[in-house]
Amino acid sequence: MQREDGRQPDQLRSLSIERGFMQHAEGSALIKMGNTHVICTASIEERVPPFLVGKQQGWVTSEYAMLPRATHTRSQRETRGAKGRTQEIQRLIGRALRAVVDLKKLGERTLWIDCDVLQADGGTRTASISGAYVAVADAIAHLKEKGKIDTDPLTNSIAAISVGILKDTPILDLCYSEDSNAEVDMNIVMTGDGNFVEVQGTAEGDPFNFDQMQQMIALGQKGTAEITAYQKSLLS
């Protein structure tokens, strides 16, 4: 199958992550996956939510937003509260990062992850997770430099990618036009050592079979492994 940007079915879009993109955040990164661009920041707040007070552990949570003109047509700002899709994405980002942070070692503080989409061309939630990991790693390094923690709370790295089936062909890292026409859309979140944190898959038309699911998961493993290698080279 010929993809519109000339990529092979198992090929990622161009990937770049710029560390320290925001001046004031303890950790930040600008991630670009093709034409999807997301600013990810990790901010440290020296308190925890009420349900964790006195439990000698921290918390990791996330907020996600998209600029009004990140897409082909202007979308309204969510000034009256996050919509359902936004809530779903920010919960996914929070779950993904909590999977690789030891909350006891973090101490009684909150790590706020903010992911703001500057430009959207598919895969904004997966790009947010991959970029947020770099921001979180730098925020934790900041805590260690300041002497606020003795041991590293990061237990692993985390990366995410979209996969799908388009014209009966499993493909990796869908852009918007592919995602909007795909027969199946799936998001895969994996740790650096190859374990799954989350798999979200939906048939938009006909159901997909077990062999197709295995093919998509194999593509997701390949894609997240490549992102993980890039993250590690960036942080080393």
C-alpha cells in the first residue's frame, strides 16, 4: 500500500524531541511526530491531593489541551471544563506516567504533566506520552539536583504509538488522514523493557481478527522500541 507521505507500512514519521523547551518548568519537551507538535511540561508541586495526605507518597497527574487552531478548522477553547475526549486523554497520560514512577520514592509532592498540542496531525495522545516522559525525567533530575530526593523514582521509560489497519494493511504511526479513514485504530503504550501499560483498539467498521491484532501489536512494539531508543539517547 502506498502511503500519502511515502512511508513504508512499518515506518515512523520523523521524530524529534527538544528538551528544556520552556524556561520555568522543572522539566519540559517539545515533541514533533511528523506534523504533530506537542509541548509537554512537568511541574513539581510540594503537596499532594487530599486523598493522599499523610500517606508518605506522591502523585502524578496530567492535563491535556489543544490550541484552537491546532487542527484544520478552529475549535473552541474548553473554558467551561474539559470535554469527554480531553478527559479520556489526560487520564491516559497520567496512567501511563504513573506506571513508571515509584510514588513512594517521589515523596509527598505532585508531578503535574501538561500536554498542549500546538499542531495536530494524528497521534496527539501518543506523542504526548512519549514527550511527557522526557519532561518527567528532567523534572526528577531537578529534584535530585536540589537534594529533595535521594533515590530515583523512575522505574522505567514509557513510550506510545498509534497503529491501525487501512485498506486491509496494518500500518504504524497514523497521520490524520490515515486515522480518519482507518478500518481499525489502536493506541499502544509500552515500557522501555517491552511490557504493555495500555492497549486501546477499536474497529470502525468490520471487526478485526486475532491475526490482525497480533500484526498491529507487533508494529506497536517496533514503534515504541524505536521511540524508546531515541529517548534514551537524548537523556544519556
